[in-house]
Amino acid sequence: KYILNILTSKDKIRTKKFLGNNVTLFRHIECDDKTTKGKPDPSRIIKIMKNLKANKSQCVYIGDTNIDYQTAKNSNIDFIFVLWGYGKRYNNKYKCKKFSDILKILKYFED
């Protein structure tokens, strides 16, 4: 039902190692390659949206740091903050304490 993509500051080797067999769950994986601007620059989010032929209203960025929040904001897309990661951004409109919360929040965007 959802098209999953990854935007990460990790390089391709570390990302694929981390994902293992789960790499096939994602349509597009955008890794740091030292040649393009990194987060919070919106260009890599825009690249993913162009590849998917998606508009901003169809996209939600899920992240765990303030840099992720800034990336979503700079890209003009909604953001869901997950509390189990590296950052501490507690004033975001959408927050998740556990993975199942993400699915509940995504239902909100379907309406």
C-alpha cells in the first residue's frame, strides 16, 4: 500500500549491510555519495519524488533527528518523528513511541 524509500547519510555499503535482505522492501535508496548535498538540503528528496512521479502531498518523511525534520521542512513535506532514534525533537506534530504508531499516523494522511 505504501512505497517505501530511504534517504540516509550512510554510504551505500553500510546501508546495504544494515538492511540485509530487507533491501528489497524499498523502491529507492538514496545514500550519501560525497558528490551531492546532504541533509537538510531538499535535492535528494526531490530526486526520489521525481523518480516516483510523486507530489509533495503524497510523501511523508519519517526520521529520528532534527536534521531529518529540517530535511522534510526544506522539502515541504510532512514529517513523522520517531522517538527511538538519535534525536530529541519532542515538539513535532506527529511522534511515534513504537513502530506500530507509524501505521496509525499514516492512516491519518489517507483521509
